[in-house]
Amino acid sequence: MYNDYALATERASELRREAGEARLVHRLASARRWSRLASWAQDHAARASRHLG
């Protein structure tokens, strides 16, 4: 019985770790997308500013 509990506990810990890693990967990908969007907006604004003045 202890062995079953130990295996279940180990598996639960592994699943929590994997879920945390998946969240981190998602956050990093999202941060890269927002960073690219911000860079694009900054470049677009700079070009528009040059055309105005």
C-alpha cells in the first residue's frame, strides 16, 4: 500500500512540475509576441513621425 501511495505522490509531483514548465513556456512565448508587437508599433510610430515632420 505504501508503494502505491509513493508512486501516486511521485506522479502528482511530476505532473505539477510539467504543468509549471508548460505555463512557463506559454508565458515566454506570449512575452516574445508582445515584444515583437511593441517593436512593430514603435517602428510604425517612428515612420509616421518622420512623415509628419
